[in-house]
Amino acid sequence: DITAVVVTHGTDTLEETAYLLDLTINTEKPVIVVGAMRNSSELGYDGSSNLSAAICTGISKNAKNKGVLVVMNNEVNAASEVTKTNTLSLDTFKSPEFGPLGIVDNDEVIFYRDIVNRQFINTVEIEEKVGLLKTGPGMESDIIDFYIDNGYKGIVIEALGRGNIPPKMIDGIKNAIEKNIPIVMVSRCPTGRVLDTYGYEGGGKHLRDLGVIFGKNLPGQKARIKLMLILSITNNLETIKKLFEE
């Protein structure tokens, strides 16, 4: 038997792997993902200290039932909340919305809060053909149409603000939903959730009425991972909506 699992990982996509594991591993035992922002040939190499903190977290009795954790720079963050915020800084991994779950201080792991509303998706497969699109002013449907024409099974859109898109993107969204291709919308803002606030063409309420699925406060890269996993078990739009919006 084992006490915990510590996974070392490159930092560029660490948050995606951690979130994928968080969604697909159903265990009370700690699973820790850790990396380094500087390699071993650089001054100030952080890999050893990060690994030590990750192991301390893994053997802590208080780390059970918290899902997959990311331990970097002596902070403990939930895989569902953490993101890489800076290309260079050692303290790049942050949970902008809620802050860390805890810290590692002199080999002692101190938790300040719990993680709630964890989800489990029972699959060992993944649907790779899921697109990710960031919205900007004046954009049209051409990129959505490209995804449709090339056999993509789902699309995640990082919308403007509260959850709005340029009106000229609407035809592409209608086309996708008519073909049973789920459109999951999140915000391109670093914090805050999407909501069906505005009723104009391209506004959140209009998109909700068309059948767009709201991804709450997930960032685009994590919403894509979640949709890839869900599509490996179902393409039913109502089921997908429930898994994202429950």
C-alpha cells in the first residue's frame, strides 16, 4: 500500500495534467503535482525545495480527501483552482479566485480551508478533438466553422467579460449546436464566472437560449480538459450541460 503519489511535471501544462487527474482519480489519498521554474543548472534552482514540500504534503494526514494538489513555492493549491500566472516567477502558480488551500512552513503542512464541490468523471479515455478559441472584438464565425469542418467534437470559447461574444460569431455557434457539437463558454477574464446577464445578440442570455453551455469560473484550458473527458463518455448536450453547470 502507498501513502501518497507525487508527480513531477513541466510547468507549462502542469495545471492541465493536475486538473485531468483531479477529475479522474477517485481516492482519499493525496496526489501531489510538482514542478520547477528553474532548471538544475541555474542559480536558485527550486526543484529540490518544491519536491521536498510536495513530499511533506503527501505524508500529511490533513492532505487526505482534498483532491489533486499542486505544491510549488511552499504553497498548496487545489488542481481545480490553480493556474500559471507568470512566465518567469517562482511563485507563478496561484489560485486567483480563492487563494491557496494552505502552506508548507518548515516541513509542516498547514491547511487554511477545504476544497468543496469536487467532481469525478469515470473514464480512462479522452476525446482529443476539442477546440479552444479566445474571443476578441470584430471576430466572426470562420474559426468555429474550421473546427466544425475538421471533425472537432466540442469547442470551448473564452468569451468577453461576463460571457458575451461579437454578433458575427452567432452563425457558427448555431451551426455547431445544430450538429450536436457542444459549445462551452467561459470568460477570458482571469477571475469571475460567466452568467446569462445580457439579452442582446451575442449576449449571455441569447447564448444560453441557443444552447451554449456555461463553464462557470473555469479558465479555458481547464474547461477544454473537462470537455475532452466528458466527450469520451457521452455527447448528449443535456448531460454535458449538467456536468458543467451543476
